[in-house]
Amino acid sequence: MRMQWTVGLIILVVVTGASVWAQSPPAPLTLEESIKIALERNLRLRSAMEGTTGSKLRQKQAVTNFLPTWTGQYLYTQYNTPTTVGFSPQYSRTGEIINTDKGVFNLSTTVQQPIFAGGSITANYRLEKQGVEISKMDVETVKREIVVAVREGYFNILRAEKFVDVAKQAVKQFEAQLEVSKAFFEVGIIPKNDLLQSEVRLANARQGLVKAENDLALAKSSFNILLRRDIREPLNVVDILAYRPSTIQLEESISEALRQRPEIAGAELRVSQAKEGVKIAQSGFFPNVGFSWNYTRASDEFDLMGDLRGERWTAQVLAALTIFDWGRTAYKVGESKVKVTQAEDSKMQLVEGIILEVKQDYLGMVTAERNIEVAEKAIEQAEENVRMNEERYKYQVATATDVLDAVTLLAQARVNYYSALSDFNIAKARLDRAMGRMYP
């Protein structure tokens, strides 16, 4: 009996322990882990990397234009009357051989090698090579956008968690004030109106807590989607919401952005591509020179080894030049030059936009930094205001409304502080992105 009881107790402990372990919260994610997961799973980044693979294949395809091509064909022809398939002076005075079977099997193969194409082949290869580099710049751009999105989502979760904490503190303070009001009301010190005010403020605070908790759940769900996790998967993050002053100056930020932004490098490559397009269009003014070698064999048997057969090969060097095309080539050149101008203008607009983006993010960071200092002092003042009004209320020097207003002001001061703190970290993340940094 004792043995059965011991075994049962062990099973109960194991099952209970397994249940507790299964329900234990997941280990909190760090910001670095979150960024790594997002970069590994993001579909947009995967698509951009596939674009790089496609660009490399187009570059390899452009290389083949330098190489010879080899084509061949095998065919059978049925004639309604005997036909000539070759010649040999030993068979007839005219050198003709008559195919009395009316059927001819023919093999033909040709090798062609371009020699000169006006520079279009070389220009096309350089264009595709630059396309590979543009694809790589696009990948780097997507990576930076993912990183800043993760950093923003991460700090949004921390801000939502702080708002929940503030809401819980406000509820506790209003609950405590309500208890004091009840005690004063029961002994007739305060009127019922003061008690009702405390109850209303507590109800409002509880509603605020519900909203803060819902905002936190939504922030976590959005972050799960960003990391391509199940939207319902539990999520905890490491609290890194802190103020670390930034020492970089505006001019340094702009200079670094102009050096490091992959979009600028991509825009420069697009200008180079447009210039290669001009060279491709100008190749129409030059002749195309190529070498061609052809071999043919004909017979009345499918294996081409019959008695009746013809065989020959030819070698040619051909130069072809379009003498007059109603200005078609000149129009193409003009259009290509317009595209160069458009690419240069797009690059300039991009640079100007980046400078403005850096300045906006820098000023946003500075503004949030100043708000942190103001909010810190406001919390100290609000806490002292609550303490003083609570003391005065105990001696009925202050009203219940004074205490309730003081608690509300304190909650708002804490919200303002955490808003400024998270705004500062988000603005810093955006500035890093604007400067072309992956991660500081």
C-alpha cells in the first residue's frame, strides 16, 4: 500500500512539473536575436536576394554573346520528280547526279562567331554586370529597412509595457484613495460626492488599464508578424528602454549618409547603365562583322552514307552595315541620352531626399532627448504634488478632487516620460537607418 502511494506521488509530481514547465513563459528575446530572426525569415529580403541571383544569370547570358554559336539541322524532303542532290564529274558529262528515289536526306551545320558589333556586346555585358551590383545594393537597402522596422517594433512593445505599468500604478493609487474616501465618508468627514468622484476616477483608470493591455497585445502581435512567427505565440522582450545620449552631429550624420547609403550607390550604377545604353544604341552606326562556317551533306539514305550523295562546306566573313534607316538609329541614341539625364536627375533627387531625411530624424532625436529631461523633472514634481495633496487631504485642507487630479497628473507625467524615452530610441534607430548603418 505504501509503495502504491509513493509511486502515485511521484507520478503526480512529474505530471505537475511537466505542466508547469509547459506553461512557463518563453525566454525573452533580445533586440539582436529579433533582428537575426527577421533577416532570416523576411520574404521581401528573400525576394531581393533572388533578384541578385537573376541578375547574375543575366550577366552570364551576356558573356555568351562573345562566344560562337553552333547550330545544326537534319531534314528529309520528298520531291514529285527526281532531283539533283550533288555533283561529281565522273558520273555524267554535266556533273549532275539524278536522285531517282525522289527523297533526299540533308544535314546542315553552321558555326558563327561575332567579330565586331559596334561595341554593343561589350556595352551590354557591362550593363548586366552593373545590374548585379544594383541588385546587391537593393538587398542592402531591404536589410536596413528590416532592421529599423524591428527596432521600432521592439521599442513599441517596451513603451506599451511601460504604459501598462503606469496604468496599474494609477489603479492602485485610485484604489487607495477610494479606501480613504470610504473611511472619511463613513465617519461623515466628506460628502458622498467626493466618494463618487473617487469611484469614477477608479473606473476610468481600470478602463485605461484594459486599453493599455490591449495595446500591448497588439504591439506583440505586430512584432510576431514582422518576425514571421505565429501571431498568437507568446512573446517577451528584454527591457533595454534607456537613455544613452548620442554624440554625433548633424553634419557628420549627413556626410556618413552620403558615403554609406546603398541607395546612392545604386543610383550611380543606374546612371552608368544608362550611359551603356547610349553605347548600345550608337552601335547601329557601325557595321556588324562576323565569321561563319557551314557544312552540308545530302543523300538518298537516312544515314547519309548512300552511293548517291553530295557534300560541301563554306567559310564566310560578312560585314553588314545599315546605310539608311530614316534616322531610326539616331532617334534611339537621342532617347538613350534622355535616359541618362533622367537617371542623373533621379540620383540628385535621391541625394536631396536623403539629406532631408537625415535632418528630420536628427531633429526628431534631439526633440525627444529634450523631452526626456523635461519629463523627468515633471515626474518629480508630480510625485511631490501627490504626496502633498494626500497629506493635506488627511487633514481636510485639500479636497478629494485635488488628490485625484494630482494622481492623474502623475500618471500623465509618467506616460510622457516613457513616450519621450521610446521616441528617442526610435528616432535614433531611424537616424541610423538614414545614415546607412545596419546597426550601431
